[in-house]
Amino acid sequence: MQVFVNKKKIELPHGATLADAVQAINAKPPFAAAVNTQFVPKTAYATHTLSPDDEVEVIFPVTGG
């Protein structure tokens, strides 16, 4: 199935979770994630099942001035 991660289309197997999407882009902590603009707690990444065409945003903190 296709999902969008940070506006890029990626292919994941049906039944994939948010944890699978984060792993597919090799995201390194710290980061936060949202699916279809809804924040998902880190404790739910492995159980939050994705659907075709879901939009995942992985947000990394920015430091500096």
C-alpha cells in the first residue's frame, strides 16, 4: 500500500504500522510523529495501523538561533 511520509510516497505492506513507516525512512530520535495531522504517542507507534494514502509526518526538533 502507498502512504505518504513527509510528503514523499512510500510503499509499505498492508497492515503496516507507524513504527514500520518510521523505520522505512530510518528516522533517528528524537522525533515526534503524526498520522493525518493527529499526534501519535511514541508508545502507540507499534500498534497504530496505517491505511492506504495515510499522511505521516515525522517531525524533528530544531535547535540553534
